[in-house]
Amino acid sequence: MEAREGSHSSPVASAPAAAGLQDAPPPAGEPDATAVAAALASLRREHREVIVCTFYQHLSADDAAARLGISVRDVKRRASSALSEIRRILEERGVQVPQPPATLPIPRPLAS
């Protein structure tokens, strides 16, 4: 059997399915888990691995970087790209995606 692009048999790739992601009802205002799992499955392997490590396995950026053999900076970059891609995929499929809260600027200390 030939491996498909993006398919991966490691525990990292199968964590959402093993965690029963498809069985959980979505919280109010959230996309259903089946749509999110489908979007996640369509990501490139390196993006999917970062999302699985950080969101489903609750690893810190440091721990995910160590597990994946990449820098913390790459973990953060890939996670940001992956989340944007998941949002785009869900919106293309007509799934209502809640907007993230606006970030507030970090206050600067007053000059004395």
C-alpha cells in the first residue's frame, strides 16, 4: 500500500481520532469536530503535527519543538500558519468560524 502525501501513521498524526474528536459535541458557537478533523487532515504533515502536539496533546512550544526536532520559532510559525489554513478551509466549506478575540497592545512603561 502506497502512503499518500500528508498521511502519517505516527501517534502524532492519529491523536485527534484516538481522542474521540469526532464524537464530542461542539461547544456553542464552535464548528463541529468532524469539520475541524477534516480540515486538520487536509493540512501538510508538518503543520498537522504541530497542531496535534500543541492543541491535542497539550505540549508547550518547547516540548513540541523537542518532540518534532525543530526550533520553538518553527513550532510557533507552523502553528500560526496551520490555524490560518484551518480557518480558511472551514470558511471555504461554509462552516461558521468564530473570530478570535482582538489582541490588546502591550502597554509601554512611562518614561521617567
